[in-house]
Amino acid sequence: MNDQSQLLLRSIKGPIIMITVGVLFAADRFTDYHFHQTWPVLLIVIGLMQLLGGRRRRADYYPPPAPPPPIATPGPVLTPPVVRVTPPTVRQPSMRNDMGWEEDQEPRP
């Protein structure tokens, strides 16, 4: 079935069901057949419409998304290397001797 036929069938489905319901109510009122006896006709009409319509293809069909990647298991914990920092040696301010030369004092422990 081509697209035009499917559109036509989809557009007349509602009116056909309404006409069927009207005919069943008219039969209930003007004949010896009551609605509680004829309601299966409505199911038959709806089923025939579904069969004639065939399987509808969705124009906006997208394949389902891919599953998420597996969660990585934690490996060994890497610790940063220990860096030992030694304090710098403190130099005392220089002092002038009697000749004007600067001498450094030894650092105190």
C-alpha cells in the first residue's frame, strides 16, 4: 500500500467508525436487534480498518541509542612521590672587620 492510500485510510477511519456506531444505534431503535447484541460489529469494523491500513511505518523512526560504556573498575591508587624539602641555610648578616672587609658569620645550628 502506498503512502497516499495509507493517508486516505487514516483520514476516513474516524468517519467510518462513527457511521458504524450510528447504524448500530439506529438498528437498536428501529429493529429487533439491540445494541448489546450488535456491539461486536463495531470491533469487526475497527479490526478490518486496522488490517486494511497495514503496518504503519514511522517517518521519524530513529534507532535506539547505543548502551553506555561499561564503568571502569578502579585500578591501583597512584600516590604522588614524596618530596622532602630541606629548609635553606640561614646566613647571618655580614659584619665588617677592622679592615673594612665583609666576613660572613657561620650559621647557628
